[in-house]
Amino acid sequence: MPTSTIVIIAVAVAAAAALIGLLTLGALSAGEKGPRRFSLSPPVDTARFIDIDAAWAATVEFEVRRSVDVVWQQMLDGPIVALGPVINGPTTVGVTRTYHGIIAATADVVDQSARSSVTTVGSAISIPVVVKSFAERLAVAPVNESSSRVTYTLAVQPRFIGFLPLRWTAVFARPVIKFVMKMAF
């Protein structure tokens, strides 16, 4: 068999596998049960988890041309992430924040300071066997009357490779997280 035929077959198989994977993720995240499909293990100490214990964590900081009140309300009610069909949200009902998309998740507010910070802990996710736990910390501070500084931290503990020191890889994710969040604000 010529090399070009083997390459074409390999590319077709890879494309079919990727399509099947995306369809599977879409099916798992669909409906009311999607963001609550697989339960997560909450960390014992959320602050320590975000700052030290999570295998992977990234913090981004950026300015937006909106008042603290407007940014605070958007942080509480969403959206803070708008990435097309991949992940959007959250939508908030009470203390439960739900993200939708191919990746769907539910998080509960565990700490909230008036008009300055909110911390959430993941309670469920649509992706099986990948994530053990996650937490988010969002903070807003005034720069001036019409601008605010947003600080966002996402910490994740993978289910099977959580023993690896993965925090160094956050340097690659920070620009993407910052870009996606700035688009939502």
C-alpha cells in the first residue's frame, strides 16, 4: 500500500474518532442532567486547594471598562465565559452556578464577600473520569469610577494524574483564559 494511502486512512480514522468523541461529549452534557451527570469530590479546605493543593491552577488578571457594581453583578449572574459550543456561563440559581456547552459543570458558591470576591467549588461535571474536583475564585476591585480589575483563578485536580506537578503548564493556559474572559466582559 502506498504511503499516501496510509496517511489518508490515518487522517480519516483520526477525524472519525474526534467526531465520535465530540458527539459523545455533547450527548453527556445535554439536557438538565448533563451538568450534574458525574459527581465531584469537594476539597476540604477550598482556599488551600486553590492556592496550594490542586495539581493545576491558573490565575489571570485584567481590566474592564465597567464599574465595580456592573462587573460584580456579571460575576454573580454570568456570563463570565463565552466560548461558543465548548463552554458558556454560568447561569445562576441561588448558590448553584451552571456552565453549559460540550463541557458542562455545576459549582456551588462556598464563600462570598460583598462586592469583592466569590469562591465556588465544583459539585458535578459532564466529563466522566477526568476531573476529581475544581474550584474558582473571582475578585473585582476598582481601578477608577469607570474601570475595574478582575482576578480569576481556576484550580483543577485531575482524577488519575493529579499526583503530577501540573501547575507549570498554566503558563500556556493563561492567555487563552484571559482572552475568553475578556470577551465575556
